[in-house]
Amino acid sequence: MDYPDMDYRALGLVCGIEIHQQLDTRCKLFCSCPTVHREVEDSNFEFFRYLRPARSELGEIDRAALEETLVSRRFVYKSYNTTCLVEADEEPPRELNREALEIALVIARLLKMRIVDEIHTMRKTVIDGSNTSGFQRTAFIASSGSIDTSCGPVGIGILCLEEEAARIVEDRGDEVVYSLDRLGIPLVEIGTAPDIVSPQHAREVAQHIGMILRSTGRVKRGLGTIRQDVNVSIAGGARVEIKGVQELNLIERIVELEVIRQVRLLEIRDELRRRNARVCGDVVDATGLFSNTRSKVVAKALKSGGAVLATKLAGFKGIIGKEVQPGRRLGTELSDRAKRAGVGGIFHTDELPAYGITEEEVSSLRSLLSCEESDAVVMVAAPPERARKAIEAVIERAREAIAGVPEETRRALPDGTSEYMRPLPGSARMYPETDVPPVVVNKEMVERLRLPELVVERAERYQREYGLSPEQARIMAASSNYQLFEEIVRVYRVQPSLVVRSLESTPVELARDGVPVYRLSERHFMGCFDLLSQKRIAKEGIPALLKAMAENPDADPESAAEAAGLMSLGASEVERIIHEIVSAKVDLVRERGERAIGPLMGLAMEQLRGKADGAAVSALIKKEINAILGKAV
């Protein structure tokens, strides 16, 4: 399956993205609990809930919430001494966090958006267990913004301030365990207009918005703190939302493979219609055919009281096995729907005999369902109630295959493909939050906001003012340490590129060796460069000193340097050591001449690394070599 030269305009690509970014606030959005990550082992209390969908004020039930009821699940929640009754939904929420609101307003202004006059909090139905209350609180902040891109302006349709969902710890099938440390962390949701014209453009837009978010200096960093949802459709297809894209580099692949998926599904639709394919929807109990089966999966299901239910898909033979994305077929899409009912998967005749199911069993199954040559059969082996729900879900998806591309929400997978999650939510999902008072946004509040320097502007300034390379400037400008960088260079007048390496590269290298660099604070870095500016340590000793301070963070930098043997030697002592080393290698100097500096430098740094400046050591060695060779210095 390959589409090397896809014309996205000709295909009618319509694409937009939603970016969800955690804010780095002191407290959560509707309570005073800290926004800190906790290890599950630290949990000191847990409770469980069963969630059910409720009707909206118009008497409607959201279709996505309704599908969650296919399987009755118990949700277990891990609490901590840093969570409270608000997260447990045992106490009303507090007022909207003003620190989070201020950050959201700054982001809105950077995106040139129109800010609302009054902010009202809404409830968004969510019964997948990720919120103890069965809904997520969200507040509409701004609309009608835009950003400039290489393909023209892209509209920013919406910015909302909402609470982060609970973190899933373990999915046990009938029971799902969540951690409440993440629930309630302030989050901005930014949605673009459908102005994106290609997979590459989608990546550019996400990267640009991410740059603006980082420019505030008030968003959380690290894995899981930002994620993208991508909305894709093509002409004749349907809007599909792909959730949970964690990696920026994956966005292009996600869009590309969803376009391919919709193209293939439309091809399948056309082929099914040419065949006059149909789905009658009859469910047949085929349990008796497999009473002596050698299939371990089927035998296990029957032994535990399960049933084998099957349905005929007229005209589907050879179609179920057609690939729609790399490694994923129409049969995979049918199976995804069945799994939502709590079964492990499906069997279909495009792949049978296999899995211990014999040719004779397949023939008997086709006879039982009165199949013609062009028909296919799908079957499920599971507890009777689950098997029926699963086969009914398969029937619904097969009917959608004849119709074309179904609207749905899908989960992004690490290879860029996606799997079914649930139907797209409808308008019945939202209703007012009556426990949180509205917030008036006046002109004075907006004008008081201080807009930060954008990361791209900062990078350009770093190249001009500090002489950094474009790559160093880009890394430092985007780092959360950029203010510390500027302070160190201003106070200690040290080489800016050395500061960049010490703040950004060296800690990463030390962490790879198991050094607990997370213990390092601004105090440690400032102390390190204080010693360097006084020439009490050499620049080569910085990594060793940072390692020593990370391992003993309570020690002051000077004590750590002394304990690690990193304090610089006096000039006379360095000269003495160099003289002894070179004098012991006179024959080497006379044999190689000035080329002897390499091996001599290696010998010298074995004794002087971190205790003397490398450039000064090199100059002294050259002086000693020239003296032996009788050259003028």
C-alpha cells in the first residue's frame, strides 16, 4: 500500500489540530492542591466508582458517552496527601484559578485572539473514568485568532481553559485504575480552523503554537504535559478525530496515514457497492459447531460458559482482509469495535482456517449461515452477553463500510496508525457548571498583562548579543533555563557558549550515567560559575563539579570542588608539573618535534584535568617543547 505522490488539495484534505498544554501553576484549576506528579506507591487512600451517562438539559444523551455503557467497568482512584475532596467529587469546586486564567489570557493575546467579556465554566460529559464526577470542567476564553505560516495564515478558532484528566495507571479489563495527582491541573485547549493543507503544514502549525506556549515560560515541560489531537477528512470521507499524539514528529505521519485510510475505505465502499454487498444483521449461535474444536481461544471461551455467535456479511469475501493502513485491515476495524464490548477480538473467514479452526469447521459455519461464494462470516467467542454486544458492533461497522467513512474518534498509535476509540461526541455533551461563578474580563485586566518575548525572537537576540550559533541559540531560547543563562553571563562575564553547554548538554550527559541531576538548582549553577570567574576551578572541571553537587546537593560549591579535588592549582605549580612531564619525554620531543604536543597534552591532562585551564596547559607545553628544540618563544 503506497501513495507516493498524494495531491492533498485534489483529495480535498480538510485538517485542523487541537493542542492541549498543561500550565505550570502553583495550584489546580478548582482547588488549592499542588500541581505535582506523585508515584502511585505514595497513595494513602483509594476509592471506586461506577459511572453512567446522564441526559442533558434538553433530555439527550451524548452518543460517545452512551457507547461507554457497552461494558460495565469499575473505576478505582488513587488519592494522596496532595489531593483533596474536590478531586474525589465529594466537595464543590472553588473559584476559577486566577493564575491559570492570567496565563490563558496571555496565550490568547499572543495568538491575536478575541477575548470574551465574561467567562462561564461548562461541564463536558466524560464517563471513561478519567474524571471522578463523570464530566470535565472547561471554560471558553477566546476565539478568532490567527498565526502566520509558510502556507498562509491559519485561524485559531478557540481557546479554552479546562482541568486535566486523571492519569491512567492500569487497565484490568473490567476495572481501570486512575491516579488523581494529575486530575485538575490547569490545561489550555487551542483549536485551529480547518486551514491546514498538508501533513507537513500540520507539523509546522503545531510547532509554531508550541513555540508560543513555551514563550510564556509558564507551561509544564516533559512527556505527557502537551499532546495534540488531529482532525482529518477528505472529499467524500468524514471528519475523524485522532487523539493523543504525543510526539511532534508523529503529526505528519498521522495525517498522511489517515488520508490513506480514508482513500482505502472509499475504495472498499465502491467495491462493496459494485458487488451489491449487504449486511442483514442476523446473529446466529454457532456454539454447537465448535464443541470439539482444537482452537485454544474458542475452547477456553466455551469452557468458561461462553458462546460462539456469528453473522454473515454478504458480498464481503476478500474485502475484510484488505489493508487500510500499514498492518491494519478492514478486519482490524471490525475487531476494534468488538473490543469495545469487552471481547479479545474476532474471527473472520478471510483469514480462516487458522488459529486452530479447521477447514471443516469453516465449511460448517458457512453452511449454517447459508453463505454464497462471495460472502464472508465474522464470529466472536466470548461470554454470551458480551459476544452479542460485540457481534452487533461488528454489524454496525460493516454497514458503515458500505456507506463509506464513519465519523469517529480514534487513538493515535506509536507507528502513526490509529485505532477506534468511540463515536464523535455531539452537542449533548456540554451543559452549564452551576457551582463555579462567572468571571468578568474587563479592559484593564487585559491591558495589565505582560506579553513575553517569543522564543524565535529570543533566539535571534542570542545570536546577536552573545554570538551563539543558530543551534545553540535555538536550544537556549527554548529552554526553561534561559533566564538563568542570561543571569550567569551578566554577573560572571563568562563565555556564553560554555554556559549553554553547562546548562543544557552536560546535565543530559550526566543523567545518562545515572547522576541525579534533578537535584541541581540555580544555586549550584551560579556557584559553579562564580568559582570559574575567580579562576578557582577550570572550565574542564565543570562537569565533575556538577556531578559532585548533584550527589551531595547540601554542600556549597566551594566545599564540593575541594572534596572532588577540582580547585585550580597555582600558576607556579602548574608550570612545575608541565616541566616535569616534558623533561621526562625529551627523546619524544626531539623525535617528533612540535607534533609531540598531542601525547604530552594527554599526559598533562591526566594530572591537571579540572585543575588547570586546557588552553593554558597547551601554551606551557609548547613553551617547554620550543625550549628543548632551541626555538624562540
